[in-house]
Amino acid sequence: MSDEPTSSVSQEVMRLWQGFMTARLLLGVVLVFLQSVLYMTGTTRSQSEVAVCVAYLLGTMVSKQLINPRPIGQSFNHVWGALVGVDVLMFSALQLVQGVGTNVSTINYTPLFALPLLLASVLGTLRLAFGTAAGITLLMLGVSIWQFLQHSYDSTPYFVQPALSGVGFFGIAWLSNQLSTRLATEGQRARKNQMAVAVERQVNALVIESLSEGILVVDESGLVRSANPSARELLGLTQTSIQLTFDLGCEARWLPLLQLSQHSLQTGQAQSANITIQNGAHRFKGKCRINAHARLAATYGTGSERESLCVLFLQDQRELEARIRTEKLASMGRLSTAVAHEIRNPLAAISQANALLEEDIADPHLKRLTAMVAQNVKRLGKTVDDILNVAQIQPDDADNQLLSTLQVDSSVRTFCTEWALQNNAMERITIHTGAGEGCRIVFDADHLRRVLVNLLDNALRYTHNQPESIQVFTQPHSIAVWSEAQPLDQSIERHLFEPFFSSESRSSGMGLFICRELCERHHASIHYQRNIRNTRGLAVEGNEFVVSTFQHG
């Protein structure tokens, strides 16, 4: 018998335990009342039966208070003895002492044995149930033998009744145990299904919460049952005004959504429309009016209590346009890569022809023109090589030759100082070197210069004209470029390192993508984060790009 605490017992066992304990207590009260009435009316003069019934009632009250709810177990134990054993002995004693002194059997107590038998069958195992049924049959047979020896009547009733009752008890034990086992199995299956449904709901909720697309679940009355954070942002709900449910009809700016949802529920058809949401005093990403694209789908319940719900998918038109623009730019990027590949040969011919022409002329004016042609051909050739290298159309030299190692602090200071002099930004940039003189990394010098220049150009574009607004930090395992600037919009941050993606129309969107490609070629990584740095004596939060996980030389 397991002595597990009450808190670990399942609810089904608790209910069964309470039911059996209540039944035993009520049976004890009924037996005491019945025997008292029979004794007072003179129907029986057996005080023993009254005493046995009173003892049974007291025993049930004590066992109900002292024994904790638990399964009986797989074998005979003290809990079985306190519950089933006491009942069997008490009912056998009643069967034995009935009619003592009168030679008349007034009451047949055999049906009472069904209660302890059910208790053993439901809260125990089949083996325990059969053992209990066998014990009851043997006790009934012993009582019948005792009564036969006392009265010497016809032996047939004394032995046939225990035999038939024993067969019935074995049948009851088997059936009740099978039903109990089936119900327990179904209960476990139901609990597993409930757990699976609960986990699925939690997963769905997490997925919906993380979607950038706004999702609303609206009923027929216009009450919003569920809304993810993106939808609440689009509707202009602040953190302080967020409620679990709210009515779309309570504010005039949400009426287009209410009308669309009601129309979708009435017609039962999926719909889509472009709507304008006025946010009033609340600003969504710097705008008081949002042009959103809404898609609606209606769902209908089954059964007598049907509940109709409408699911609305909201998306800011600006994000849709940005995605379309990104796809167009990506297509243009593939086209420009193909064009750049075709430009290489004409550029080589132009460069060669210009060199031959330069050999045959002596006019200084014409010399300057050929020099300009050579310079621009070289610049255009460098741009073509960059595009082809990024697209991995031609193998990069860094993979085919032994890379040099760079001293981190001196290299970063040199490259940043050169950039600051060219961009007249010496007062705006501060360089903090902390890698140490012995720290060297495996990185091509020109590629590291390009990474830093791209990051510094990006920082200069978005910072204010303040001293120390751009800061560069070196550590043994990282180089960070920090700028005092506003945080990036989430829709932009998701596509930072994608090719041909930019928040500005004049930018090609290749800078950060090239930085990532160059870092990966040198087994390094680059990422964006918001970080707090000290500038002008204040702790200021800004944008920071970190290059890390170098190969050290």
C-alpha cells in the first residue's frame, strides 16, 4: 500500500473515496435506526444486533476522520482492513447473531456485502476484488454452517444461498473492476487530451503574440475577444489602456472595423478592404492616421449554442509597401549583378584603350582627360568587383591566399582617424581602445577598413552634430561602433542586413549587407543592439553595431 499524501491523489479517487465514506456512514445510521425500531417494537429482542450496528456506526465515523483518501492498493493491507475488512466482519456478525434466542432469522444481511466488495473492486485491483469476494463467500458459508448446527433444519438453504451469493459477488467484483479500469483509462486519456489542447493553445497564443500582423477576434456584438500587441498598436491602445476585452463600437475611429466584421458575419464570406484608422491623441510610429489593409474571415460554432466569431488580420500599408519595395530592390540587385558581370569586359577594353591613347599624346590638357578616364574606370571596376564579390560570382581572394593579421587597436584607430578627416568629423568621434597591444586578428586590412567605413557612414547619417556622438570601442573579441541616435523601427531592424534594403530612397541598401558578408568571410559576425554609453558626462542610449568572434592571430 502506498502512503502517498492526500495532495497527490487524483480528483477521481477523491470523489470515489468521499462517496464510499458517505455511503458507509449512512448505512451505519440506517442500521442503528432500524435495529432500534425493531427492538423497541418488540419485533426482535437481540441486543447483540443493536450493539453490532452501533459499533459499525462508530467505526465508520472514526475511519472517515482518521484515514486519508487514497487507493486501497494491490494487496491486503491496513487500509483494506480498516474499511473493507471491518465491513465484512460486521455484516457477517449481523448475519450470525440475528435471531439469537428466538430461533427465527428476521433479516437477511447478505446484500450489504456489496458495499465492501465495490469498495475493494473500484479502489483496488482485480486480484484484491476477487480475494475480497472469496473471503465474503467463505464467511457466509461459515455462518451458514454455524446456523445449521444450531437449528438442524434442512441443509439445502444454508449452503445454496452462500454459493449463489458467492457467484454473484465474483461477477460484481469483475464487472465493477472492469468499469472502474475503463473509467480510469478514459479519465487519463481525457487529461492527456486536455493537456495537449492547453499546450496547443499556449503555442498558438505565443505565435499570435509574436506576429507583426495585427489579429483581432470579434464576436457578433462587436466585442473584441482577443487582440495581439500589433493589433493594439494599430488601434492606438497604449499600455495603460490595454484591457482583456473591449468594444469596437465604443470609439468612432474603430467603426470601419466594426462594420466590416458585422458584414462578414452576416454574409459568411471572407473580405478584404483598405481602411483608415484615426489614432487621435495616440501616435503609431510617428503617425496619427494609419492606412491599414484588413482581411476578415468568419467562423461559426456547432451545436445548439452556436457562436459566430470574426477574425480580422490588420497590416500597416507602409510595411506592405516596404516589403514590396524590398522585393523589387532584390530583383534589381539580381539584375545589377548580371549587368555588372557583363560590364567587366567592356571596362577592361576601355582601360586598355585609354592606356594606349595616353602613350601617344603629349598635350597636358589631354593627359588630364585620360587620367580622369583612368580614375573613373578604376572606380567603376572596383564597384563591379564589389557587387560580384558580394554575389559570390567570382571567388574572393581572401579564400585563396594567406590572410594577414592586424593589430586591433592601431588598425581601428588608423582607419577611424582617416574616415574622420575625410568627413570633417574629428570632434564627433571618440575612439576607445581596449584590446591591448598583443591582440591581433586574422582580417584583411582593406576589408576591415570597408566594414568600419560603412558603419561610420551609417552612424554619421543618423546622429546629431554633437561632440562624442559617435564612439568606437575595441575589445579582445569585439569592435563596436556606437552612435547617439533614435532606435530603429522594428520593420527596418528585421531587414537590416538584407541586400538592397534601405529606409532612404537615395541609399542602395548594400552597406550593411557588405559588412555582414565581409565579416562572415573572415569567420566573424555582426549584429545590432541598443546600448547605453557615457557621452558628454551623461549615460545615453544609442544604436550600436558589434563585430565579434574573430579569428585571433
